[in-house]
Amino acid sequence: MNLIEELRWREMIQDIMPGTEEQLQKEMTSGYIGFDPTADSLHIGSLVPILLLVHLQRAGHKPYALVGGATGMVGDPSGKSEERNLLSEEVLQHNLRCVKQQLEKFLDFDSNKPNAAVLVNNYDWFKDFSFLHFIRDVGKHITVNYMMSKDSVKKRLDGETGMSFTEFTYQLVQGYDFYWLYSNKNCKLQMGGSDQWGNIVTGTELIRRKAGGEAFAFTCPLVTKSDGGKFGKTEKGNIWLDANKTSPYQFYQFWLNASDEDAKKWIKTFTLLSKQEIENLLIEHETAPHHRILQKKLAEELTIFVHSKEDFKFAVKASEILFSNDTADILQSLNEEQLLQVLDGVPSVTILQQQLAEGYDLLNLLTDTNIFPSKGEARKMWQGGGISINKIKVNSEKLTITSEDLLQGKYVLIQKGKKNYYLVKVV
């Protein structure tokens, strides 16, 4: 398998150093990507570098995942408009443990295999490196002119906030990572996002000047959204890979809601489906875009890849609750955690437990909670069959809500018309 050819058709190559493709065709090559432990979970922006390592390993090469215990203490200025808050060592160690755990899910670390994945932490080689040794052994090989020519530095120096010496030295620290891996692990390749090109090239330059060696590199484009919005961000913030931060259902919904234009790009970048499978899906999608075949496949592949097949099945089942009619039984089968996952984002109102004791008049409930502005409007929709309780249409005989109507002993799902839902919480 020609790795670079594979990544090109997946639109995952932006910059590439001359000789990289030939090196990867010649022999099993060790390559690495750095992961920034600024949080205790990676997010979907990290999926591209993860997938680059997965493709590298599938092509028979050896992947190194570097978690930046040292660089995380400095802060990468690339793409940042202002200085970042530095994390304490205790927080960093916690984040590192969590990130390592996540990476182990995607790569094969079986040490019996010649191209087994390896996790490294740059804190291990920086912790005993004195400042004087660093400026003598690393700093003297790279000129200030060279460092200032980098876009990430120029933009910050031209901006209002400027740049601290700490962040200015970041490219030397990352460059030394590449040099260390080259010298100690025979690692000849570094990959990353296109915003990392300047830092990566500093590493190849350090290897050339300090070791007289040749190293290789390529970057992938930063993922964007067709509507101009920031990829991986929603109104609630990042889409995380940790199920406790972003539930598998919300994760599935993110991909399912991709625009046609984004889905056509993302199906290549974010899945491991073959070229033939993807081309067939694109053709199928064009014939019936309203069936959202691409989005469904994208959501399926990613949810299984990051979470599990069971989580995917639940996400599909959960999606049907709000978008299908005959789902009363599914709704009843959910536990409280699943129920709240599915109904996350649905407007909620509260009523008191004692109001249910003798039955809460339905019309009163609908107007007391402002689901309807008036009893007249509520009665009209009720008589027209436009109100459902827990996905069951309310007929004219249903006059009150009692404790028997509660889901998990404390919730009622009210549907008004086709698309408006309200979660009633009993306190």
C-alpha cells in the first residue's frame, strides 16, 4: 500500500517534504505525531492525527504517539492569538493518563509485532535537561532569524498581545522531540496538522544540523466546515472522545447532522472505508440525497470507531425516539441516564410531586408550564390529536397526569405538534 497515495485521495496531505513518499516505499519507517495534553480527553479535532497514525500502521510502518508532558507545560503558539494558561504538573499528569488510555484504543500496541505502536512522553527526556544545556546543545543550531520567519511567530509579533519567550522557544522544544526520537528510536518521519509545519520543519533542520541526518515530514489540511463554523464545536462546546464529556448519542448526532458538502469530504478523511466503498456511497447519495446515506454511514463508522457497536445501536434507537412515531416502548425501556442523553437539549419545565397526588389536570399543566399560552389553544391542539404524552397520542378521555405516567418515576415527555418536545421534571 502506497501510504501517501492513499492519504492524497482521502485529501489528507497538504505539505510534504521531498523524498517522503520514496522513504515510505523503501522500508518500514517509524513516524510520530504529538498530542497536546491540555485536557483530560482528546476531541474530534484529534481524530485526524489519530487516523494518520492508524493509516501509517496499516501500511506496515511503526507509529509513535507522543504525549507532550513537557511541551504541555510550555504551550504551542501555533494558531493561537494569545498566551495560554499553563497547567500544573498534577493536572498535566492526570491529562496524560487519560489521553494515553484513549490512544491505546485506536492503535495496535502488541509488542510482538515489528510495527507495534509506541507511546512516548517528552517529559521523560526533558525533565533532567538543564536550561544551560538546552541553549548550548539546541539553541545554537537554530538562528533567531530562522525562528522569526515562521508564520506562527510572525502573526503573534504583529498582533497586540505579542509573544512570551516561553512560547517563542516552543518550536525549539518540539524540534528537539523530533531530534531525540530520530537519535534514540530511529524515527524519521513527523506528521501533523498544517499549522504545525513550521515546528516540524525546525525538527528536520535540527536533525540535519546536529546529527547530519535526513528526516521527512508531511501535514494534513485543517478540517473546516462548509458553513464557516469551527469544526468540532457546537453551542455546548467541543465534541469530546470521552463518553462522559460527550455522550455517544450526542457524538452520533454530530456526524448525522453534517451538511451534504461536509459529509462528502469527511467520509474520506474520517473513515477507514475503502476507495471503492466510498465512491459507491457518493453515487448512491447523489441519487437520493434526502435519504442522507453519507451522513448515516459517517455517523455509524465514527461512533463504532470511537465508542462501540452497542453505543451505535443505542444512538440509532435513541434517534428514533424524537423522530419516529411508534417509539413509546423504546422510551419506556431507557434507564434514567439514557433518557437524559436522548432528551439533552429538549426544553424542560418542572412541576411538584404533590401536584400529581390526585391527578394534575392536563390543560392546567400545559398552561401552568407555559407549554401553551392559553387553555383554548391547548384544547384545540388536544382535540385535533396534536398532543402526545410519552410518545402516545392523547385522546379526549385523558384528562389528568398522574404518577403512573412518569418515566423513571420523575419525568414526562410532552410532544406538541410534530416537532416540539418538552421534558416535564417532577421535583
